[in-house]
Amino acid sequence: MIVAKVFKNIFKYGFLNIAAFVSIFPFAWMIIGATNSATDIMKGKYTFGTELIGNFQKLNEMIDLPLLFWNSTKIAVGGMVLQLLIASLAGYGFEIYRNKISEKVYGILLLTMMVPFAALMIPLFRMFAGAGMLDSHVGVIIPTLAMPFMIFFFRQNTKTFPNDLMYAARVDGLSEIQIFFRIYVPTMKATYAAAGILSFMTFWNSYLWPLIILQSERQKTLTLAISSLSSAYFPEYGVIMVAIIIATAPTLIVFFLLQKHFVAGMLGSIK
Amino acid sequence: MKMIMKSKEFRRKLYYGGSFVLIAIILTSVFAIYPIINSLVLSTTSGKGVVTEFVGLGNVKRILVDDVFKQALKNTFIYFVFQVPIMLTLALLLATLLNDRKLIGKGFYRTAIFLPCVTSLVAYSILFKSMFSVDGIVNQTLLFIGLIDQPISWLRDAFWAKVTVVLAITWRWTGYNMIFYLAGLQNISPSIYEAAEIDGASKVKQFFYITIPMLKPVILFTSIMSTIGTLQLFDEVVNLTGGGASSPSLQATITLTQYIYDLSFKYVPNFGYAATVSYVIVFFTAILAVMQFRVAGDDRG
């Protein structure tokens, strides 16, 4: 009995340790790689090197880092704020004032969640080209502002919003829109935090749509720049690792600071 | 009187509800519903650049004899058939192990396994590309422990390139799915397991007769999400193996979304044909979602 238990524990912890090691290793690889030259990385060198500062300087020569970082931040923060506003207004509206007609509209909205982006991107590209909005950051964020998943997320969470608060506010003479901004938004801070993290990450990391509509170097995002650095015939991996660390840092920091909200945002859909 | 009250209340809800959801509805109509319809219309046309003509079902006929399309479809299904089950099984197994109250270092394991989810698809693909290069760390390690005697061409060989893609996606998304299962497991009352324990059911039996049936809705949800994800695979393949339609050796990993991208933006664009290919993804997404609902619904009734 005891022997069996020991074996079971060896298996269990062995398996978990391997899983944890495999999960973390690429992060260690990224940090070690940032201190090594491209040749060393290609040869599989797994110890720290002395190239970190050199790699960083080279990166600055190869790309306009501050500009790219600013472009990515602008898109991610702007997109997040607008998406939260639009999606929470809609999620609130669908839940609080639900009626026969709105339920049908909501059903259609959820159905669009199933449509792959590949089926939308060509008409979207033609639409933005026609409107002269190619190469603009507004064009990057607009199509996903009313993301059905976000609306769904806010609607699900609105179910936990206490109705008494709303009735009390009505008695106090607040208008419906005032109730939303003065009562609902402050009450639902945790929901906004969770949705905000998810939204920020989606915009910050988006690749395909920006790749299609951003054409000039000045408008590109960090993600796009990293991708094109790595598609070189001899990729400068040490330099690229530095870039990847810079691009991953914001989400990594948010994850460690707000882990609870982070996970809540991802789980939001199965509540 | 009651009727009037009811319709007044209805109109009030319609008015306020409508105002709150208005922006979202307009945006969805313009940027989702219109494009879907437009895509369908486009799929009946063909031509290079701006000169297009109506071809009806001509594009569908062309799809049937298009080798690159067939390759892309095949690859997408290989990813789907192998990657999704491997990842979900692994995620379920890890979640079950982590759900143990007495487990030491639970928080560490959970955070570590979830960590890959914070990376962008582009970033992790490039990390994997550097690790899986011919002289890279993966080959070095395998050579060192004697599992292989020659370096594997992980990124260029038709077979191994697919393996690399599957490994990479599994690394990125297992923790994500595990979190869903963990949340689901926490909703199962421990008393069910205690009762099973008293009845003498083994841990394995408990897993198959309690855990899996109880988690069915979550398993269904994760498999639908993963299915949609696999059918839309793009970022990883482009950045990891670069597989594109341009050269035969790169076609080994090309996916449907990538082929649509190549058709639309890499050469002289043929939007009509690309739109037709995109409807193939719509079609399969719908079919697979319905199938998964059927499978999950079958033995419930």
C-alpha cells in the first residue's frame, strides 16, 4: 500500500514538474538568449552571455523602438478603452432592458462570434481601402470594437449587478444613463479590470489585421516589427529576444500584478 | 389596463435597451454582418486586381482541383485531429492533478503552466523557431541524451514541421484550457467523490464516471473554442515555419487562413477566389460545432 502510494506520488510530482519545466523553459530561453549572439543561440547555447547591451543597441539601430512601442500602446490602450465602453454599454443594455426583440438581436450578435476572421478580412480590407483608411491606427481598432465576446462577458457579469441599487438610484431621480455611469461602472470595477486585461492583450498582440492594413514603417506595431525581424534569412536572434522581452513585458507585468482579474477575464465566458 | 401597462413597459425597455446597444449594433452590422454577406457575393466573382467578372459557382469548381487548397485543408485537419485531443487530454489531466487539496506547490504549478498564455502568438512562435533550429537547443539536447543520432530538421521537413507546429500550439494553449477545467472541477461537490470512495470506486473510475461527465459542458466549450482556433491558425505557422503557397517545400505547413492571406495580399489579389476559400472555413466551423453539440448531447438524454 505504502509502496504504491510512493510510486503514485513520484509519477504525480514528476509529471507536474516536467509540465512546469516545459512551460517555463522558453521564458528562460528568451532571457538567456537576449544576452547571447545570434550564432550562439542557433548553436543552442544555454548559459548567459555578455551581449545584452550590444543586442539592445543593435535593436535600436534596426528598428525605431520608441515609435513602435508608442504605436502599439496607442492601439492597445485606445482600443481597450473604447471596447470596454461600447461592450459594457451593450452588455448592460441587453441584460437590464431585455425584451423579445433585444433577445433576437443578441442571438444574431452571438452567432457572429462563430464567424472566422478570415471570412471578414477581404471585405474589411476593401472597405477600408475605399474609405482611404488603410495605414491608420483607427482602422486597426474599429472592426473589433464591438467584439461579441466582450458584450457577452459584460452581460453575464451584469446578472450579478444588484437590482436594488438601480431601483434606489431611480428613486433618487438619476436618469438611466446616469445610473450606468455613476452606479454600474464603479460597482463593476472587477469586471472592467478582467475585461480590460483581456482587451489590452488582444489589441497589443494582434497580428493578422494590422499586417493587412498597416503598410508604412511609421505606422507599424511592435508585434509586426518583431515578425519581420525574424523572417530575415539570418535572423538576429539575440536582438529579436530583446525585442520579444520588451513586447511581452507589459502583459507579463499585468499578469503578475492582477493575476486574479487576469484569470477571471479568461474564464468569464463559462460563468 | 394591464395590456397598456405591459406595452408601455415594453416600449420603455425597447427605447432604453435600444439606446444602450445602438453603437455595438451599428459596429457589428458594418464590420461583421455586412462583410459576411459581401464575402458571399465576392465568392461568385473572379479576376485579378480590379478587373473581375461574375463566375457563379466557378470558384467552387476551381477549389476542387486546387492542389494548394487541398494541402492547406489537409494540414488544417491534421492540426485539428492531433493537436486538439492531445492538448485537451493533457489539460484535463493536469487540472485533475492540481485539484488535489493536499498537493504541495499547487500555486506554483498552476502559475507556471498558465504562464505561456501571456505570450503573444508571434512572440512564442519566434521563440520556438529559435529553439527548434537545426543546431538549436532541442536537437542538441536530444543528441546529448542519445534519443536521436542525427539532428532533425524541425522546421523544414514536411513531417517534422507539422510536429513542431503541434508542439508549439500545445505549449501555448494547454494552460489556458487547464484553467477552464480547474474552474469546472471546483464546481463538483467533494461529497460525490467521497460517496464514490465509500462505494470502492478507484481514482481512475472516479475520473471516467464522475469527472468527465460532470465537466462535459466545459469540455464541449473548450473543444469548440479550440476547433475554431485551429481552423483559423495563422500567426504561428507564418512565424514558425513560414509555410506559404509560394514554394512547394513551404506548403508542408500552410493553413487555410494563410492561403486566403496569400491569395489576397501576396500576389495579384484574387479576392473572389479567396472569399470562396474563406467560406470553406465558415462551413467547417459550423459543421464541427454542430457535431460537437451532438456528441455531447447524445447520452445526456
